[in-house]
Amino acid sequence: VLFIIGFMLSGSRAGLALGMLGCVLMLPALIMGDQSKGVRHWLFDTLAVGLFFSLQIGIYFISQQFGADALADVRLQIFPIAGQAAEQFAPLGSGPGSFWFVFPQYDSDFLTGHVIVNHVHNDYLELWLEAGWLFLAAALVMLPAYLWQTGKVWFFSGAMKTESVLLARAASIGLLLLLLHSAFDYPLRTTALSALAGMLAAWLAAVETEAVAVED
């Protein structure tokens, strides 16, 4: 309940969309979790579904109060300029943290003459500009590792502890939401969300297995 109220009050349309996506994805995680709890398990799932749909009308009316995002058009203009800069600095990149210095050199003063552009609002594009092939190499390692471990805790969790599996599935969803958000903002550049991502990654990676009894 606190989670849902939080992204309702944040005033962020991305928060609403990704928050609701998180709620939807958690339902199969619960349903697939522990079938041995029988009626109590399904009652909890039913309650979760009812809570989710009962809040739809309230969330809809709150979202109608949001005006147009003043940054939306500016962000769309930032992307191609940053892409042009990334092409010029490929394959090694311009260097970590250099975007704020590099961007004005490729802007025609239309943007930087009115606003301060400190980030691309697309972390993947900004990392490609600053780190080049190093970012690509890191992504080619980390993304398959995330997908592999996520597949294990969702579909091959028979020997794992139920509580640990549910926590790992929730962590995989949380990381997915951060990855999606990074496509049109820079959430992982804030200390709080960066620390949260590290904690979620640890929960996803360190899944406990059930103890197996050994007969003499």
C-alpha cells in the first residue's frame, strides 16, 4: 500500500507506469511462489489482485492532473545531438563525467542558451558517449548475467528456498524497472537508487537452496 501511494504522490508519469508494471509482474511471482500454503496462499493473491484493481480509478484521476512535461520536447532534441557527439568520440568515448562539457560543443546554443543540460536523460546513450566500447563490453557481460539469473529464479527454482526465491524474483523486477527507467532518465546516477540497485543485484545473485537430508 505504501509503495502504491508513493508513486501516486510522486507526480511522475514514469513512476505511475513503471510502478503499475511492477505490481503486475509481482502477481505471477506470488502465484508461482509456494503452492503448499493452499487456501491462505490464494487468498493472499486474491487480495493483492483486488487491491491492484481497486486503486485503478484513483490512480487514473490523479494522473489526469499532470500537465504536459516541460522537459519532454527538450529531451527529444537532446538525443540526436548527444548521438552525434557519441559518433565523433567513438570508439573510446569522451571520458567519464564529460557530458556536461562535451554537449555544448555540439549544440547550436538553442538548448544550452536557455537551459542547463547536465545529462542526456538516456543513460545508455550517455554511457555510450562517455565510455564507448568499454560500456558496450560491460553491457555484454552484465545483461546476459541478469537474464540468466532471472530465468533461473523464475523457472528453475525447485531446489531453492521459497522465501529466497520470492525475494530474488522481486529483485529481478526491481532491476528491470530501473533498466527501463534508464532509457528516458538517469535514475542510477543518484546515490539512493544506485545503492538500491546494488542491494537488488545481491538478492538476485545470492539465492539460498534447500538443505538436502542425507541418509546413512
